[in-house]
Amino acid sequence: MRLVIARCSVDYVGRLTAHLPMATRLLLVKADGSVSVHADDRAYKPLNWMTPPCRLDEALTDGAGTWTVTNKAGEQLIISIEEVLHDHAHELGPDPGLQKDGVEAELQRLLALHVETFGAGWSLVRREYPTAIGPVDLLCRDADGSTVAVEIKRRGEIDGVEQLTRYLQLLNRDPLLAPVRGVFAAQEIKPQARVLASDRGIDCVTVDYAVLKGTDDPTQRLF
């Protein structure tokens, strides 16, 4: 990663033309070959850029001159540099990628560990209980020993209720499990989904991911 802060103007020549007048900007050159021009606003979005594969040709004398960035289509980003204020390169190494927190798989894992979230005396039969149309997230027994199928979503919408309805229709054909009722669990449940679930005899449970993970204690909240 190379970071250059310079007073420069920028011209794009390609399918159209664009011009950025002289100003102090950040020039970002990544290991993948991309070059982008940033101002001190617009969050992450650059003013102009060239995506890889492209070639950077530098013609500088005493810190002034021109960068010409050319892509495979022949389009060019011409950066006219008046003064370089900072020029630093650093090897970042491989990136492990974004690890999302609170996704459905993690919610399922945590709820399997804490099935008492649904009620005292609950027990887990199996995660990913197989059916002919796909696995049910959790198959549980409530305090009375009745079978309960739990469908887990990050955001509960009508499609999730329909999905659980289909699972329940199949599970209730198994005399070893029937009668099976359903619970629709999510961090947020849309009003339309609640109405449909109620109509289908399915209970809705809103789960707090932070509490499940142990990073929040509701008893310590002021409101």
C-alpha cells in the first residue's frame, strides 16, 4: 500500500473526460495495481480511480511531474503533481477478510447453547434437523416434552414464516415427533411476519444477540 499526499490536478481521458483542479489530495496505490484519488470528505469513495489491471508510469523531477495510469482499454488517469507532501509505502500482507458478527449461523449456535431463551425446561434435540426440503435450524423439546421446531433469522420476514410452515407440515407427518409446533426467532421481526406467524399458530421470539453472546447484561441497563 502506497500513500501519497500531493498538490495535484487530475484528468480522466476515456469514454468521457473529467477534470479535478489543483488541490491537496491523497493518492492511494494498492498492491493489486489500482490507483485512486481521495479528498478529505466523501467517506471511503474516491474522487476518481482506475481499477486493475492498469499500469502506472511516473515522470517526476524534484517531486513534481506527472503520473499516468493506463488500463487495458487504453483509458488514462493523468495526475499532474505540483508538490509531494508525503510518500510512504507499507506492506500490509494478506487480509483475513471480513468476519460478520450476528449472522444466522452464529445465532443458531448461541441459541442451541441457550435453549432456555425460549422457556424454562427446554432441551435441544438436534441442530440442523434434516427434512426432505432442508434442515430445521433447531429441533427442541419444551418443558412439557412437546416437540418444537425453531427457525432462526437475523431479520424475520414473511419468507421465514413460510419456510417454517413448510417444515412443520413435514415434521407433523412423523408420528414419533407429532404434534410439532413452531417458533420463529430473530433479532428483529417485521410486523407482517408476526401477523402471518400468529395466523399459522407459530410463536415469535425476538432474541438479543449481545445478551446471548454475553456482552450485555439487561439488569445493568437504566432503561
